[in-house]
Amino acid sequence: MKKILGIIVAVFILSIISYFTFVYYATYSEGVRSGQLIKFSHKGVAFKTWEGEISQGMSGSQIFSFSVLDKDKQVIFNLKNMEGRYVKLSYIERYKTFPWWGDTKYFVTAVKEEETPFKSN
């Protein structure tokens, strides 16, 4: 009986470790999005996370929400200084996320300022 209980506990622990390893390392997709950076903030009650939004259309009807991990200090610094500007974001999409990582499954890994395609005359 003790042997069976030990096997069940070992399988349970191995399953939990496998799940968290998968969530931590696996990415669903990666890509680039461009738009006007309309919001970037550090928010949360129990877990403070960096969250932002870019507008991908003239009317602001297409909003892309994203998160930034605390370890990406340069990305955080750049986004703080680029609010209101047209930016190009490189991101990865994860299958799942942890509450201490962010609100979305999209995590920005790099940012650079771009020239806006919407020129006013």
C-alpha cells in the first residue's frame, strides 16, 4: 500500500513540475505588431505587472494589449519614454501565464520607434 501511495504522489508531483515547466518555456507564437502606444502602466494589487496597449487603427478600434516581464528592464524603459508615439513591438505569445507575469498572454521582448504611416497634411 505504501508503494502505491508513493507512486501516486510521485506521479502527481512530476505532473505539476511538467505543467509549470511547459508554461514557463513553451511559446505559442511570436511576431511583430505596430501601432501608437496609448498606454503603459505598472499595475496590480498582489502582483505588480507592466501592462500596455497599442492602437492599430485610425479610430482606435483595434487595440493590442500586452505585458512586459520585470526582467526586461530596457523594454520597460523604452516604453515609458515612447508613450504617444508610433512603435513596433516584437512579442511572444504563451499558452498560459502566471498572475505575477501579467494580465495577457502576449509578452513584449523588444520595442523600437517607427515613423507613423498616418501622416496629416
